[in-house]
Amino acid sequence: MSVITPENCNKVLQLVKDNFPEGEGFGIQIVKLMKFTHVRNDNGTQVVTLSVPTQPWMQNNYGIVHGGCTATLLDYITTYAFIAHEKYWKDFEEDDYALVVGQAIQEFGLSRHISTQYLSAIPIGIELFCEVRLESSTSRFTHTSCRFHDASGKIYATGTHDKVKQVSKRLSKL
């Protein structure tokens, strides 16, 4: 049985949250709300689902999730989904979540292209799921695709996110 489970990924994510810098920026708030709900392998491609409850502070003047917030959700969720990439779990030993954090954070990198396609208004007060496909991870770049949906499967947005890997000095100290 694989050690890459939502429970283990959430333990890694909690370690990140516990060591996150103090602050109230909306990116930090998104990370605090995120949780892994599904992890699976689809013919060699890792597919990860994270959820975030939509909150009133995410809304625009129309009472729905702001498009900029949706793009930020895409940015953060597709980045943190890489915690579930199998390469970070190869040397995992029981309860050594810091090993996974150390390896994954080193490669979070910087966005080089991010694209969001808005299909329907995202309501406030729902559990929003983001299914992320970890399409590729080379020595220099990562590529993900994703779709946002609710519990019924209704799709609200889709997107892609390409990153260039670069060591994060701030987070590599975890």
C-alpha cells in the first residue's frame, strides 16, 4: 500500500502551516484552509484533490468568489499539490514528514505561466475541490492542470500552471 495518502499529505501540509511566517495575507489564509482529500495515480500521472471552503473574504461585489481569488487558489493549490508527488516519498520512513517537506519546498519555484478559465460563478459557503494533475516535473520545470468543482461535480473553472524551479530560501529552513 502506498504511503502517499491524503492523511500523510495533510501531515506534511500541517508541518508547513505550523512553520509558516506570521501574517494575514490572503495567500497565507488559503494555505491554512487547504486540505488533501484524494491522491491517486492515473496511468502514471499523479492526480491530487485538495479542498478549500469558500469564505466571505473571498467574495467580490456580486457575492461570489472573486476571479483574482480563484486565480490565487489555482496558484497555491497547484503548487502545494506537489507534496503528493511520488519522488518526494521514495525515502519516506514512518512519521518523517520533514523529509518530504524539505524535498518538496525546495522545488516550489516561481510561476512562469498561469492560466485560469472561468466557467461558472463560484458561490460563497461551499466546499470547493481542486483536482490537480501533476503533468510533468523535470529538473527545471513543473506543469500542472486542474479543475475546480463542487461536491456534485459541477465544474466552475479550469487552469494550468507552469513553474520554474528555484530554491525558496525562506521555506528551505523548515
